[in-house]
Amino acid sequence: MPKTVDRDEQRRQIGAALLQLVAERGLDEVSVRTVAAATGRSPGAVQKYFSTKDEMLTFAAELAGERVERRMAGVDSALPLRQALRELILTTLPVDAERRAEATAQLAFAVRAAHHPGLAAIRRQVDQDIRQALAGWLESAGHTTHATAVADAVIALSDGLALRMLYTPQEHEHLLAALDRSLDALIPGPGPEPPYSSAGASSCSASRR
């Protein structure tokens, strides 16, 4: 009998390889040929699923967004609001190898999106989805005043920290302290969060451009 091929799974494997390639070598190194080599396929086999580089990039950007949203969905909504926001932001920060690869790819996509309407549309939709989810969470927790504005501030805080962590990994501890100070200003709490630890990274990576 002919072998059944899961087309969606094949596309996801190719998309994951593209994300890793972007993280390791940069967006300029991405092509049908290099992605094919990274997946152990021929260029022709990759083109069965993606005709062009732009199609691959669009799908990979969506895949990266799904990953982040999935991790965010894994954060316990019963946590106190400030702690929950901290955990949500940590799901997006490059504090481990997987998230660093995704953040690097997301940054590359953001730069390309300035001149690529398709990628720009995907990023706007992901931002809008996250904004609405955060605003809804804030309102349900009783923070009804300026919930959307606070959600925008949280997204901006996350984006800025992720960018700085990519090029100053030696300052992670300092930047996470800055995260706590920023959250204190946005959502005053009973006291500072405990220092960031690898255990915290593990808890928030358990379950996302």
C-alpha cells in the first residue's frame, strides 16, 4: 500500500527547520535549497509543500506565533494578576535555547515585514490577538481601568526586553529585574517577585508570533 503522508506535519517540520536556520544563520541564508538541506530533503521535495521562499517565511511566521500563544495559554490564569503577567512575558523572552531561536526568528521577520505586506499582516494579527487576550484577562481580574492601554504597555515591555536580551545575554539578570520594576509600576503588588531561576523558566515553558 502507498505510504500516507501527513501534509500538515510535513509543512510543520519544514517550518520548524526554517525557524532554526534563521536563528543560527540569519534570514539572508534562508532559501528553498538551504531549508531542504536542513531537513534532509531535496529542493523538489520541499517545493511540494512551499513553492517559494516567501510561502515558507509566511508559514514559519505563523508557526512561531502559534508556539508563543500556546505557551501563553499554559500560564495559570488563577495566579495573582501581576504574577500571571510576569509569567506571560517570560513565555516570550529568550531565556532558553528554544525561545532564543524563536525570538531571533521573530526579530528577523519583523525587519522583513517592514517591506513585506504578507508578513506584516501576520504580525499585526498576532499582536491584535495577544492584545485582546491580555485586555480581557486584565478586565476579568478587575483591572478595568485602561485595560487595553496596559495590555499595549505589556506587549511593548515584552518586545523591548526580548530585543535587548538577544544582543546582551550577559545582562539577563539585570533585565529581568527591570521587568519586575516595570510590572510594579503597571500593576502594584504586595512585593517583588523572587529572583528569576532556571526552575521558573521550566515552569513557564511547560505548555505563543
